[in-house]
Amino acid sequence: MEQSAGSLAGPQRISDVSVHLCWWRAFGGPYELFVILAHVDSELVGIAPMMIAREKGLAGRASNHVHFIGSINHASDYCDFITDPAVPQALEALLEEICVSSRKVDRIDLSHFPSHSPNHVRTLAYVRSRGIRVSVGLEAEAPVRILGDLQADLKTANKSSLKRHTSFFQKSGELRFHRCESQEEILGYLECFFEQHRTRWSQTGSPSQFLDPAQQVFYRELIREAFPHGWLRFHVVLFNGAPLAFHLGFEYLRRFICTSRPSTSNTLPSPPGKC
């Protein structure tokens, strides 16, 4: 199925089957898989990457809720149905199967399903027309940079704060930017990546996600699955040979998507205006 899904050019290609597999390996234990496929003859034209969670309500009554895979713990900023744009009826086929199966669920939760998705309006109208309870929860903005925009690139590169911080570290020692070119190299940096994130977020009211061992498993699985596709990016800023900051993200269709950017400041000099 993963090879067939590679031909689907849905609105959020980053959240393809390989990413769902990584999430399921790390977090899927308590949930029931509810993945629906749409075919035209033998060709795969749509995927509904869903799961069922058994949740307790205010009165203590257990109920079954359908969620996008990856949405329940906010691992995915953008959840959607993956469909072939050339087959618009694929979405209705997926939704019909969900509705037919709704007798085993109490509610459909479409958290992280962005309002700008081409599937959003059609999905809500279809499900509500069938009288099924549906909620649209948190909608997060995934940080995205459009590559090749010269004016935006110049504006970012010329930010006074960026120049000030860069100049400070260059005067204090050797500052170097490094892009990891192998899966093994990335995995070798991961423990430091996790520790920097834990340290940075310990100074806030929101603890680091990497205090949870399952989150570490998810990221390791994601790197192993995503790197061969060619769209994973892992960068390291080195100061005197030691990791100063990391960036883990994705590049796809001339778009750069940022995920995690831990950095350290405990053992290194701080530039003016930067803690």
C-alpha cells in the first residue's frame, strides 16, 4: 500500500503513509486502526488515515471517537484525507464508508484538519448531512517557507537580530552550519537533539515532548522511514565543534516545513539580546 500511496499528490504529502506508520509504531497501542482505501479498478485513489479511540465522557461513560492518525497527541499539524485530485469522487467514497461504519463510533473528531484544505467544506457538509456528530478541534499553523522567493530570502537574511547573533558567535569562536547527509549521521545526533529540547523547554511552563520515550521512538522511526524519500532535512549549527542548535524539517515541492528547533544556551556565551 505504501508504494501505491506514493502516487497520490494530496494537499499534505508530508503526512503520507510512511509517517502514519511511524506514528502507529510509537503510539498506536491503545487505539484501533481504522484506515479506509478507495480504488478505481486496481488503482488506489484515496486514503482515510483514521483510528478509533475509546474515551470516557464527563459521566464516566466510554465512547468511541474517530480521529486522524497523529492528531490525538498533536504529532501532526496538518491532517487530511489523501486523495488523487483527478478523482474528486474519491473523497465521497471514503466519507461514505466512514458514515456506514459510524454505528460503531459516537463521534468523528477532525482535529488539525485545516480550514484551507480543499477537502474541508465538502467533508463537513457530507458528514453533517448524514446526521453524524462531528467536531473540528485545534487547527495549527505549520511553519512553512516557500523556497525561491528572492525578496523573502533577502528580508530574512538581512534581519538585524540574525546578523547580530551570527557576528557575536563568529567573533567568539568558530561558527559552522552543517547539513547531515546520511541517516546514520542524523541518528548519531538525536540524543543530543532530545537533550537540548528537554533543557530548553524545562525553562518554560510546557515540558518537552521528549520526556516521553514514545516521542523519541517516533522521531527515530520517522528518520528511518523519511530519509530515503529525500525530503527530510536535519541541520546542525556547530560552535567550536559542539552542537549549538538543531533543525529538523522537511522540503517538498519547493516548500520548507519546520518541525523542531532545539538549541542550547547553558554552556555557551550568549549574544546581546539573546538568552
